[in-house]
Amino acid sequence: MSPTSTPPNAPAGTKRERRKEARPGELLEAALDLFVEKGFAATRVDEVAARAGVSKGTLFLYFPSKEELFKAVVRHNIAGRFEEWRGELESFEGNTSELLQYCYQVWWERIGATKASGITKLMFSEAQNFPEITEFYQQEVILPGQALIRRIVERGIERGEFRPVPLDYIVHVVLAPMIFLMMWKHSVGACIPDSLGLRPELYIEAQIDNVLHGLLVRPPASPPIPSPSSPSLPPSRGT
């Protein structure tokens, strides 16, 4: 008997209790699949319930509406990670270039390469039609994400590793490659994976190099060297 199997003489309610405890996670997984596959508008709660193997009434016991189900999916897969990421930022011991590289790599492993990255495409496609979930996504994902990137860049500037830059705009420069990868992955890339000959890990490396060389402190400019074709004129002897 495996360690996780139910003993033959276990109370009849044990399996049911375990099944009940698993239901929210199963519903969230089914909802993520369908939201990414079909979008928010086209996904029906009875489809989510059927994919999770429960009734629609059971789904509503946990999530009173499709909007609340979507919010729970976002919190479970993305928004709930920000506290963890902020802790990693504050405890990181390397230089800020290394921290930014770590940020890109971890984002790809935990979000970009997973189904959860499809939520970004969903929001770009349907935001204007659902202002309530758009406001929620702004507060729970966009603003915390921008704040995290802003803090990384500020760290580099404070340490003299990055040159002063307009933070309100450089945040978008740093985020843009991540957004592009998610949009590509869940659009053309989903149908024609080799459409751009793009390997996400190598693309991220190229973007890290590009971003860092725009941020690193630049050496002072050398004084111009006189051109041999333009010799210096002797001092004027005028009055």
C-alpha cells in the first residue's frame, strides 16, 4: 500500500473529505486552462465545473461568480507570488546586474513558460470589455510588477551600478521583453512555434544584455582629439 492510499478500514467520509479539500485547486486549474484556451468572455462556468469533474452548483460554493473565479485564478498563479518575490529581492546578495538577470530567469520559469502567461494575452484582448477585472488586474498584477522592477533599478542607481534614468519609463523598457514573449507564446507561437526561430531562453539573454548595457554607468567622455586635417591656428596677434 502506498503512503498516500486510503486504508481499507478508513471511515467512509475520509475520501470525500479529501476530495472536497482538493476541489478548489482542481477548479482553479480547470479555469486557468479554459480562460487561456477560450478567453474570459467565451468561458462558461459550467464548462469549468465539467472539466473539474463537479457540478456547477459545487463551483458556486467556492466561487460565487465567473469574475470571482477569474480573480482567484490570477491570485493563485501570479498575484500571490509577489510577496515571495519581494522577499527574494530584499535578501539578494549579488550586484544589481545579477539581480536583474535572476528576475528575468525566475519570471520565465515560474510564469512565462507556464499556462499562467496566457492571462496576459487575455487581458490585452478583453480588457476594454470587462472594466472590473481590468481594474483588479491593474491593482493585483500590473502595479506590483512595476513596483518590483522599479525597486530593482533604484537599487542599481543607489549603489552606483546603474546610471540615473527616468524610472517611470525604464520600468516599461524592462517589462517589454517579458510581455512580448507571453503575447508571442499564446498567439502565433501557439500555432507555429518556430515562426520566428525563437528560443525564449536565448531571447531573454539577448534582452538582458541589451537592457544592462543601457543601464550601466557610462565612462566619462574623453576630450575630443583634434583632427589632423584641421591643425590648430596660432594665437591671434590682434590688438
